[in-house]
Amino acid sequence: MLGRVELALALAPPDAGVPMHELNTAGTVVHCGRPAGYLQDRLTVLREVALFARAQARAVIWH
């Protein structure tokens, strides 16, 4: 897992985010978007999980 996360961090372009989209003029939101950098933030957290698991000699199980 650690190798794959580090590869993704190395290869993924900076996440520009996704703007919020509205359905109609009344302002009904259908997609809340994603802030810039979200992908890198999540990958960094996954890297921390993998490093902790390795230090504790534990497996990471992904469902």
C-alpha cells in the first residue's frame, strides 16, 4: 500500500479541485465540489496509515 500511495503522490498532478454546481436559479446545490488539494491531502493521510502499520508490523486491509 505504501508504495502505491507514494507512487500516486509522485505522479498525480496538483488537484485543482472541482467547483460547486447548482441545479437551478433558486440555488439548489447538486454537487458540493471538492477543494483544491483534496487528493494530495487524502493520499498524505493514507501514507501516514501505511507508515504506522509498517512500524507496528500490521497489515492494512482495504475493503
